[in-house]
Amino acid sequence: MTVRAAVAGASGYAGGELLRLLLGHPEVEIGAVTGHSNAGQRLGTLQPHLGPLADRELAPTTPEVLAGHDVVFLALPHGQSAAVAEGLGPDVLVVDCGADFRLADAADWTAFYGSPHAGTWPYGLPELPGGRAALAGTKRIAVPGCYPTAVSLALFPAYAAGLAEPEAVIVAASGTSGAGKALKPHLLGSEVIGSMSPYGVGGGHRHTPEMIQNLSAAAGERVGVSFTPTLAPMSRGILATCSAKARPGVDAAAVRGAYVKALAGEPFVRLLPEGQWPATAAVQGCNAVQVQVALDAAAGRIIAISAIDNLTKGTAGGAVQSMNIALGLPEELGLSTIGVAP
Amino acid sequence: MTVRAAVAGASGYAGGELLRLLLGHPEVEIGAVTGHSNAGQRLGTLQPHLGPLADRELAPTTPEVLAGHDVVFLALPHGQSAAVAEGLGPDVLVVDCGADFRLADAADWTAFYGSPHAGTWPYGLPELPGGRAALAGTKRIAVPGCYPTAVSLALFPAYAAGLAEPEAVIVAASGTSGAGKALKPHLLGSEVIGSMSPYGVGGGHRHTPEMIQNLSAAAGERVGVSFTPTLAPMSRGILATCSAKARPGVDAAAVRGAYVKALAGEPFVRLLPEGQWPATAAVQGCNAVQVQVALDAAAGRIIAISAIDNLTKGTAGGAVQSMNIALGLPEELGLSTIGVAP
Amino acid sequence: MTVRAAVAGASGYAGGELLRLLLGHPEVEIGAVTGHSNAGQRLGTLQPHLGPLADRELAPTTPEVLAGHDVVFLALPHGQSAAVAEGLGPDVLVVDCGADFRLADAADWTAFYGSPHAGTWPYGLPELPGGRAALAGTKRIAVPGCYPTAVSLALFPAYAAGLAEPEAVIVAASGTSGAGKALKPHLLGSEVIGSMSPYGVGGGHRHTPEMIQNLSAAAGERVGVSFTPTLAPMSRGILATCSAKARPGVDAAAVRGAYVKALAGEPFVRLLPEGQWPATAAVQGCNAVQVQVALDAAAGRIIAISAIDNLTKGTAGGAVQSMNIALGLPEELGLSTIGVAP
Amino acid sequence: MTVRAAVAGASGYAGGELLRLLLGHPEVEIGAVTGHSNAGQRLGTLQPHLGPLADRELAPTTPEVLAGHDVVFLALPHGQSAAVAEGLGPDVLVVDCGADFRLADAADWTAFYGSPHAGTWPYGLPELPGGRAALAGTKRIAVPGCYPTAVSLALFPAYAAGLAEPEAVIVAASGTSGAGKALKPHLLGSEVIGSMSPYGVGGGHRHTPEMIQNLSAAAGERVGVSFTPTLAPMSRGILATCSAKARPGVDAAAVRGAYVKALAGEPFVRLLPEGQWPATAAVQGCNAVQVQVALDAAAGRIIAISAIDNLTKGTAGGAVQSMNIALGLPEELGLSTIGVAP
């Protein structure tokens, strides 16, 4: 099977990462690559790391350009995916890397995004309970946010096993590519290098309801989330430090056991040996997730930490993984668990 | 008044920062500078940023060398300060940047350091309730750890005002200089650059009991602490993200009010205007502390975040500030609140 | 003497650094601080590291606002200084951190900047032969470019002593703050971190004629310059690697001797001991210059390398140093040779 | 064909990169992985990014362990390869990533390494004139040094076409991984971050004679080299800025033409479109080389700049590329020209 794939929004970081991965996918042929303000420019200038595509010009993001593909990846600003998807027909697999179709609750959407809810698509995090079944054969995929990917994989085993109280506290550090290529003063190299700073503090980050949705589903009850994202002086990577109070009677063996069981057989998630902790460098450029967990007996909390590459497993790699499942291809095709380190 | 000061352990990062600050202190004259394995080497090689001291040679750390100073700063590996301090006599002001005399509870010390407790000295965090009174005129100062400095200043207002439940969750990111100059593989530039990773997870970090001690004192009851430190790809700076459940009935105005009141008039701590968040770059190289606080109403938590330079306010700057108080000098002498940014 | 100083262009990196240094200058009182598009905003937001000025609002850059100061520092885009300076009167010391008045040759100006030449002011690099005499008592100062500062201090001793052929090859690495706060895609943190790249290759960089001017003056003949600047993943610092063929018969002792002699007594320039090489971290945040030189006998070239902080000695520190001379103040007042490292 | 490959020295950065690439090579099966002081430890600890090999233990580097492989890669400290290679027999392809067999001139070896010359093996830089012919069918390969790879590919077209005078001036910036995993103070993250510094200045770097060898071969006459390496605050990448005087009458078209011709058809080297310059981020983690060249007419110099990943094309990727040629496999097998950026 050769799958013909288009990428809409190919000039940004998510689009570039999609192309990087699709270039290495043995069953994918890259079709249209489109942009908005950059239409007409060459990828050699916009994405100089994509040598084999250097001479490709960005086409405009129109239905005509996107027509005739088996898969269309959308890496667009939020709010734009629905209109583009509508023009593509029900037989095309549409993989949306934006936020538009992630949330099941329309009120959550409106509260955090301030616009009408476009709908809900099957959610592209196969490792969650029921995740693969929801994706098999689907023609529409909502790729999770980068932070929710890291956080959900760190905490769902504890909640699925009923080990943790339904209030999670999460502090995550992200590389700057998570903020995209938008020209904002606080994203300049001079501002970012040598500095750690938080943003969206106090519950305001748009990924919060997505975390609540995932953890609540795993727990079978509503899980509250306190989420603080921070910007770290690196280009890629998310380190998510997550914790919740342990339920009475939970001991370290129960915690370890739940994680071993929940993550067993996962091709991309590796529960590290006890005593070793995740590092974002170890998963850079690949689809791997490193997870570790500990019980802090004195504080009575389960501490679960995960590391991902925000652009790979956190965006484009997760998208390709879900595409593979939807198309009935081997889930690992075109994806690696080998990081580029040091 | 001219104060003659010695620095023991001048080849490390804390020692270098002490010298950097003391060189700019108008009432201090730098006397002996000592080292252990580096004795006999020139500071020009060991600390090439200290131009005015380039030709100074490190003397060995002996009582003879340290004798005859008004102040002796100790920047030694933990466990070594007591012996050196004993040789100095009761009239010399000894400022210990190590951990030896920070903890009041001998059992805590032994549990975390595995050796007999050396004792307890007045604690060098003037901003804490009663902090300045404890330091005035003292001849012995225990300089706080870098993480406890950042965390205590972020959270004590909430606890002193009775706004928060006595269980704090803290995730802090530190620059690599906090780990010192020891040659360890995980501290190599190649490992650190581009990576975030946690360490000492699950309650094991030695700064945990010190945080508990400070927050409990502010709260008037025992405060439990879940503390996760992470290593960030920068050389200096700590960003401490701290939270605790708000007590019933606490609203945003009460939180803001408590912080405004607790931090009013502090020369080095600045509560940022609402909506602005701390960044470590803004306090780089200076003794300033940036603090911000928010109430996450949905999660029911108070989120307090602070940024310091781990070597300045977190170590050497805090030491000089406390020395000023102990000697009756103006507290701000030789210290700056102007960061080196970008 | 208290000098009242204004800073025009206070929202950028040069303006911020000027304010940082002036805040620590014992004879300066900061008057007006102005901006263009940022007028009306608070420095606490624009320059969050300048704690003591947090509540200051930027005024617009008008003659009325800038009137009534002893010194006016201009940190404006090139081409704007002349008009502002004209409005200030001949008795005000105007220190221009821009390029407008650096070049003596109008044709050079037009070739590199494409606009009419505004004129030539005394050049603010006191360490060059005759440099201090040109600045004493002047009311107009052209602050050198950051690269020309680093390069001229590295190479003038060789040329002044007649040791080098008049063709210099220079490759310099600069931190990103040298490119200013302009929002350009290649200056985003995600692009800069982890990457080295050249720009302005092949003679096009506007600092080239300024280097030629300085080195030619030292040599007494025209010195050609091949200059390649590169952008390094750090916020501050310039490392300039400069070389030229040694004239026949020149040996290592002659080279060393010339540098020892030329740099003797300089308060800010330190010729490092043989075998030690400059590092930008060692001069971060201060006005120091580290210089080292070697003769590569096999290649027949003199290699001279300097490290400066591009914002301090390379811009604002150099400006303050020259101001001190012009006003008859001690040259080192308000300036430090102690770097903020690590 | 399935090739069974061993890697000796698998705990270092070169060894880790070899394993990373070999894991993705469709015709290679990884056999023994060995270490010295780390023998007995798991790769999961030593190279946490190599997920699929996490449970592999390092064996000792002995003839018995290395026996029975088709290819043995040596990533050992210099001086150790000859003894290991001798024990492997003439039918095993030995690919030495160390320096031992790179130089043709025994006197050069002894002058720079201070030990007896072990010999000369076919040189693993296929892009040089005659490079592929020398490698076809060979059983011994000397992998080039990282700097000579970058420099030779940047300059050989100019020398092969007779356009440049035989004196090259080279300044190169390298990421810290080029210095290996040795625990040296100047390689600590705290020292490296935020700093640029030179080393081995004045002709002393051991890669100098290798550059002279390659450029002289291309030129047909002895080419002198002035080489200054600098350490940059990034983990990977080399940017080599190389220049030489243009021969009389050489114009920009001739320079461009020579590079177009010399690099045409090269699978890994890309001459960028005019006006675009190399960046190390664009080749991170892949075997691609970006090259650009310009004639600085005013200075009379040809400026050629290349960017590589020092660990990939500069070491392990170059090794695999040469192995492919030696074994008669497609040269690009298992290698990518797609960088991991941003």
C-alpha cells in the first residue's frame, strides 16, 4: 500500500516535523505541501533541514490543492481545521494536529477557546484505555496536545488502577518549539536562552481541559488538574512532573505494579528501571516516551514523570502513529524509539 | 568600617560568587582565599571572570590562613564546616554556605545526611518572620540552601496568613551551577544542553527538611512538602513552582493581599504586578527575588512562583545580605537588584 | 558632580544595558527614558531585570523630553541619531550608540548604509592610539560597533608594531542580543538554540569598513579585512578570532612583546597569561576584554583572539567609559571588570 | 546481505552514534558492543536514548568478543586501534573512528601524537577526488576527523579547480560532544553554556595535518593551514568558516561553477542556493553537509562555509557511509539527509 499524504501548514514547526517523519515512512508518498502567507516559497528556505524537499514550493491551502490524497494532515492555527476538513470528503483520512476536535465537551471548548465547538473526533492517543479501538478504521483523528500527551501517559496508569486521589498537580517544562514560529518578543533567542519562566498560570492553559478529560476517563470519575507550564531554554522536549495524593493503603509495590501492567507491551512508552529518571534529550527527535514513577511516602504522593519530544510524540509522531492504526498499517511504521542524543 | 573577609573554598562556584560580590562591597577587603586540592593555583585560571584577583594564589584551608579576619565565609563540602569554624574563635563572624548548621532537628539531619548533627546556627533568610532579629549581632550564620530560599520566599506569605493547607507541592528547575563543579557525567555540557531531567525524586532531596522547617515555622503547624527538583539547560537560576490547596473561603483578593503585606518593604523581593510572571533571566547575577501568586479557582490551589539566581540570592548574595545584618551594616550594601539580562 | 543622563531608545537591548550600567554609576542620575512604539509602557514589563526602574514609563523620543540633561545616550536605529542630536544643543554630551557617526569616509558610509553621511564624531574606543585624547572634553561621541570593538582591540597591537601584513582574516561569533530585539524568524529561540550559522558573508557586514578604518589607522597603511560574523547559541558575548600573516622575521617574542606593551596599563583590557585563552563567559556583564595572541609558526600567521560582552564593552559599557573620559570623570567609574560566571 | 557488526567503545559519544545509526540500517545486525571501564553496565544507563538496546550489557573489548563479525567499528582512544585490529584478521572489515590510521606521513603523526605511526588505511571521505575508488572492497577504513571532514568538503572544490592560493585560514565552531565524554572541568555544562572559547590555537590541534593532507591532495601542491577550533554552547554540530586568497583573475562565476561541478551528484553534500548559508541545526542528527561559497571581491578571498553534525557525518555517519561503499552496498543505506530541527 502506498499512501499519498498532504500536509497543510507545512511552514511551521508541526508541519516541518510531519514532513520529516513522512519522508522516512516506507508506505507514504508526500503529495501537496501547503502554506498560507508562505505560499509560493520553497521549503529549502522555510525548512532547511528537509534536504530532499528543498525544491518543493508551498502551494496555497485550498480544497483543490488538497484533493486527491489518501491522508491530509492539518497543522493549522486553531479554528481553521473544520472548514478545511469539510472540503475533503468522508473517504479521506484527515489528521488534525490542531485543537479543534480534541474536546468532547462543547462548554469546555467555548470556555477555553472562545468560539463555537467544531465537534469531536477520535482521539489520537492509542496508549489510553480503548485508544486503539477508537482509531481503527477511522477517517478523522484529533491529535492530542503536546502537554496532554506527556501528562496523560504519566498519570493514566495511576488513575486506571484507582491508586490516586482525583486531584493532580502538574508542572511541565517545554522547549520553545511548542510555542510555534510566531514572532513574539518572549520567544526570541535572547529572551529564552538562560531563562526559565512560567506562563498560563492558574488554570488558564488551553491544554488543561484535555488533561482533565483524559485522566477522568481513566479514573472513572472527574479528576481535577492544576497545571503550570514553563518555558525552558531548549528547542524541543517536554518534561512533565505530575503528582497526586496516594489513596490510603497504597504502597510502592502497588504503584510500580500498576505502571508495569498499564505500560506493558507499549511500543513507544518505556517505564524506566527503578532509580532511573526520564530526560528529554533521550527522546529527542523520536516517538519514544520515558516514564518513571515513585511513591513519596513522607508526603503521601505518587510522583509520575514523563519525557517526550513535543514535536514528535507530542505532535507529528503521534499523528503518524494514529494514522498507521487508522489505515491498518503496523503501528510503528516510519517511527523510531531512538533519540538523537547527546 | 572596613571588614576583612576570608573565603574558604574559593575555587568552586559558591566561592567564586562570594568573591565576585565581595569585590564590589564597599566595606569589605578580601583577605585569605583558600582551597583544598587547588591550593597553590591562581584564581586567574580557576575563576577567569574575577579579573582583579587573577594573580591571587589559593592558600590551603588551615586555621592559620583563616586567622585574623573579621568574617570567614565557608563554601565547603557538607560536614567540613564545624571543624573549620571551631578553629576560628567566637569573635569571628562565620558565614557557612554549606548545609551543616541549617537544620534545627538533629534527627532530620541524620536522616538526610547520614552523619552526626553539628548544631544549629541563626538562619540567613532575613525575609522570614523574625529573620532579621535572629541575625542581628550574631557571629554564626547558616546560609540557606538555594531551593529552600526560592521556595520559602514563594510560600511563606500564604502560610503565615493561614491561607493554605499544610501540604505543599513544589517542582523547581535549577541551572547546572547549583550542582557545583564536581566532575560528574550527567553535568557535562553535552548531557545538559537541550535536556530537562529530574533528580532526587520522591522526597530524597536534602533540601526537603529545610523547606518543611521554614514553612512549618511560618504556618505554626507542620507543613508537608513534596519536592521535585529538575535540572535545566542553563548555568544559573532557579524557578520554583509551588502550590498548596487553598483553605475554604480563601479568594483571590485574600491571596493577593497576604502577599502584598508580607513582602512590603522587602529590599530584595519584588511581588510582580498581576499578570506578570517571574523569569530567571531577570534576576541573573543579582540578589533580587521575583515572586508572583495566583489562585487557581477551578483546582482550588494557590500557585506561588519565585525566581532567583541560585548563586546570588540562593547562596553568596544571601550570605552577604545576612553578613550585613549581623555586622550592623545597611542590609543592601554591596548587593544589587538589577539582573544581567538578556 | 552629578550628571543627569537621558536614554533614548530604552526598550531595546542597548538601551536596557545603558540603564543597567547607569543605575550603578555613582555620579549619574537617570533622567528621561524614551521609546518610540513602546512609549507609554512601563520598564517593568519591557526590561524586567531593571527592578529599581520598574515603575518608570517610557516617554516619547522628542526634543522636549530629552532637553535639560547633561548627557543623552542615543540607542536608536541607524539614520535617526543626527536629527535627534541636532535638537540637543552643543553643550549637551551626546553619546550615539548607533552607527551614524562612526565612519570618517562618506563614501564608505554610503556604500554600506545607502544613505547620505551624517558626519564623523570622536570615536569611543579609548584604547586605540590617540583614543583618549580625542574624547577628552568632547560633546559628541560615536560609540564603536560591537564587532569592531572586539576586533580592533585584538589586532591593533600587531599593526601598531608593524608585525603583520595588511590583510586580516576575522571570524567572530556573537550572541543573539547583538541582533537586537527585532522580531525576525531566524532570531527565535527555537532557531538559535543548538545552531551556529554565518551571516553577512563575503564582505557585506556593515562593521567591515569600521574595522578597516581602525586597523589602518594603527598600521599607518590600508589594512584589508575579510570579516565573517556568525550567530552563536548564547545571548551575550563576542569571540573574535583574528589573524594576519606575520611579516618576515617576526618571532613569538616580538609578538608577545608588542601586545604586552600596547595593552599595558589598560584598565579594561587584559592580555591573558600565555597558554590561557579568552572565553566570553568570563567577561559576561562587565566591561572587561580578554585578549590572547600566538604566532602559528608553521602557518606563518599571528592569531589574536578577544572576548567581550557585546552589550557591555561592545556597546553600553564602552559608551559609559567614553562618557567618563569626556566629562573628566575617572575612566573606570561605574564599570566593572568582573564577569558574571559561570 | 545481512552484515553483523560490532562496536568497540560503545559507551562514548561516537560509539553511541554508531549504534544509533546501525539500529536503523536495514542490512546490519548489531553484534557485540564493548567497553572498557564500563564493561558490565547496561546501555540503558549509559546511552538512555537507545531504547531498543536498553538491556544490552557492555562486554569487554577483547579479541574473543569481537570475533565472528563482518564489520568491527572501533571508537577507541587514539593509539589503541592497531592492537585491536591486528587481532581481527584480514577478512573482517575494520572501521576505525580514531585517528591512528588517517595520516599518510609518519613524521606528521609523531609530531602531533608523540607515538610511533601505526600505518595508513584507506581514508573514509568518499566525496574527495578518488575517494570512492579507495574504499571499494577495502577491509580497513580510517574514518576522518570531524573538523577535517567539514573543512575538506568546504575547500576541496576551490583547490581542485586551482582557484585558491595554497594558504587556508580556518575557524571552526564545534559542539561539545566533539570533545567526548571525558570528565574535564571546561566541559561542564556550567562552563560551556553561554560561552564561546578557542582551544588548540596556533597550529596545535591534531586535526591540522589531516586538513593539510586532504587539501594538498586536491590542490596538487602543499596547502598550508591555519586552524583555530572553538567550543560552542551546543551539543552537536560543526560550522567551519574557511577562506583562502583567490588566485588572480578568479571571479565569482568561476568559484560558483567549480563548486557546482565538484559537488554535483553527491548524495550527502548540498551546495546551497546563492544567498543561503549553512546552519548546524539543519544537519543535526543526519549525514548531510551544507556548503556555501562566496567571493569577497574587496578582500580578494574565497569564503567557503560548511555545516555538519560532528557525530554523524563527522564520525559515525561517515563511518557507515564508507562501510556501505566497502561492502558494495548502496552508499546511502541507513543514512539520512534530513536534519532534526528546530
